[in-house]
Amino acid sequence: MRVKLALWIGVGLTGLAALPLPAAAVEYRLQVVSLHEGSFMSFLKRGELADGATGPGLARLQESLDRGEMPQAALLYDRHLQAVRESIARAWGGVRIRVEARQGGLEQELWDEVRWEGTPGEQSVWVVAPTTTKSQELHRLALKGLGPLRQFQPYTISVDSTKLDAVKAPLNFLWLHEERGTAWAQYASRVLDLRNGIGAVVGVNHNPLFADHVYLIVSQGAEPTTYKAVLVWRRREHSDRGNLESGPSFDFR
């Protein structure tokens, strides 16, 4: 009897050892900043406007932001990074996140930053949703995930097109899918490329006088990672009131 019991316990322990262990939590950070188009363009070098491009100009831009050396007039401080509520996160294929947040614009901290612990392989969802009538159009953006900072222009594409790192769609279309819980399953999963760990969906505001919304989707990697997004804004064409209220572009070359 004792021999049988010992064999049974040994088999049981072997079976437990074969079970997959839960993944340990990993710390992630997301840093986001909004710039005037002219300020962003002043850093770029030849060839860095191609989609997915990187280079010394973008590296210098990141260094300037990291060191807090960007001129104050280059930044837009009326649009901040936010965590979405749990129901919206689920609609975008994400999970609930408990986050520590820090807003940029104070002293040398130019980035908005969120920090959280998450599980590798899951997604987290963030949004920049300004309510301003100034600089309404998100024209370009630069994203840093697993590699260097890369520049993109969001495009409208169909669900059977090649996936991109940055796409755009009407904001009311995205809101409809959020309400249905299908923003990821029926749209974003078919058009957004997350192989670098971060992608962006721009919701083009159906009221042209108001600013676009930007959803940032982070695919959480196996190692602690700091993700970055530089959002580049300009006045929307054919929006007279917004153009009057917006100031001129700045070039800090």
C-alpha cells in the first residue's frame, strides 16, 4: 500500500510539474507627446518621411524630448494620454490596466507617461482624445516599440488590405464598434500591424472643427519595454474657424 501511495504521489507531482506556470508580471511604460507639424518636420532628414523610416533626425528628436530640451512652443499641451475604461479596452482586444500616470509639460518632463505591470502577450489600450478646435488633424506620428523611433502617416485602408502600423477611420465608425464590442475583432485586428509592439488607429472626427482621437494599442512583450509615440498635429484643411483659432506653425531648425 505504501509503495502504491508513493507511486501515486510521484505521478501526481510529475503531472503538476508539466503544467504551464502563470507568466510573471512585466513592467511597461508608454510615453506620448504632441507636437506641431512644423516642429516635427524641422528634425527630419532626407528620406525620413517614408512610411516606417528611421534615421538620425528622428533619433535627435527622441533625444531632445528625453532630455527635456524641446522648445515649449513646439508642443501642444491641451491633449493628454488617457487610459480607457475596461469595456472599451475589451472592445479593442485589450485588458484592464492599473496604471500610474504622469503628465508632461512640467519642468523638463515633456512626455506624458503611463507605467503599469502586465502579462506578456496581452494588449493594453490608450487614447488621446482632445476636445479642442485647434490643430485638429493628426497628420503624422512616430512610434517606438521593439526597435528605433519610426515615422508613419496614417492611411485609410480596407479590411482586406496589407496591415499597417498606423491607420485611420471615421471616429463615429470606431465609436459604433466600441459600443458593439467589436472594434478589434471586426476592424483593428484586420488592418493594424503590431509586430513592433505598438500601433495607432486615428479616429477622424466627424465634426471637422474638433480634433481627431488617437488610439494606441500596445502588444505587451516578454521584456520590460518603454514604448513611445510622437503625435504630429496640424490645422485641418477646409475648417475655417479652426484655422483662425490655430496659431502659425513653428520651425525650430
